Amino acid sequence: MALMSNFSDSTDADWSLAEFEVGELTYWTRWRPQSVIPHPDRPSRIIVKFIYSTDRADGLPSDETIEELDAVEGVLARELAEFGADLVLVLTGNSAREFIAYGPSAEFLDGYGPTILARWAEVGIGRGIEAGNDPNWESFQRFTP
């Protein structure tokens, strides 16, 4: 099972990977090490989350689910970039994948956010989007070595 996304705007060299366990659950964290941390022009954290069902004891997605989430990621990364937000961290585990981006503002989510959720209604059993002020990129730093 691949840890990496297959979307065309990224290569394996663009991302660093880590795997860790908490009890019986396995988590994957993938981040862009070249990101400026924190980036003064990107104080807003945007999280898009998809919850998936899995019959795996370790909480990781099936190969089919990974393909679906990879397709979401490719589109999401490109579209967020149009609003000045960079996808810099992807967390997978405990039956969820979170895409974490940082941008200059999250105001664009008022119009764009609902389209994300509606467009991928068939991916996963739940989904959500949230934004907040995180000028020190604490979320990014928490999940990267």
C-alpha cells in the first residue's frame, strides 16, 4: 500500500514521510519539508477531512480508498493554490485522512468550502472542513519531526 499520493503536481521528492503507531492504530504523516515554517504570509490553517470506513485493524484505508483520496488530493491541492493556500501536510489514520493547508486567509471557504464537500460526497462516510488562525503553524509542527 502506497503512502504517497499519485497526483501530478507532486513527486515523491516533494514530500517527507513518517509512520507511527498509537496502540494498535497506525498513522501516516506526509509533509512538504521545503515549506517555510511558519510562513508569515500564510497564517490561516485550512483542514479538509474525509472519514472512511475500513475493516483494517490498524485503521488505515484500503487500496481503493487510497485511490479515491489521492484523486481528491490532486484536485484539492491545485484548487487551494488558486486561493494562495499551500497543501503542506497530509495525515492518515484512525479511519480518516486530513489535508492541511496554510493560506493568507480562509475567507474564500465561504463560497468554496461547500463545493469541496458536495463534490466528493461519495468519498468516505463523512467529511468536513475547518479553518483557523495558526500563524506559528503549530498544527504543522506537531506532526512533523
